[in-house]
Amino acid sequence: MEEVATGEKFALKMIDKAHIFKQNKAHQPTREKKILEALSHANIITIYCTFQDSNSLCMFLPPLLCSTK
């Protein structure tokens, strides 16, 4: 994804709420968010923001771009 105004790129991680509740893993996205917010290290991605709607949990993350050279 790309911010139109700035051109900054983001990765969007979407998690289906129905799936995590069906798998009885509703606590895992909350735990993942808390861990990513608490850690600060060059080898661990940061989390920009999160939001949810009635169907999905969403996390904005930095893109992990690979070089093909």
C-alpha cells in the first residue's frame, strides 16, 4: 500500500476475526500487537497502527522489500 500524499509505502496485515475465533486464538493478535509495540530493535519490524472493523483486524507495518539483484 502507498500513502498518496507522501508516497510512503506500508504493508497491511489483515486477520479474519471469524477465523481466529473459530480456531480459539482470539488472544494472539492482541499479544502480537503488544510485543511489536514494546520491542525496539533493528531486526524486528515496528507497528505503525492498528484498526478493526466488524470482520477484520488490521495492522499497518513497514514493507519488507527484497532486492532481486
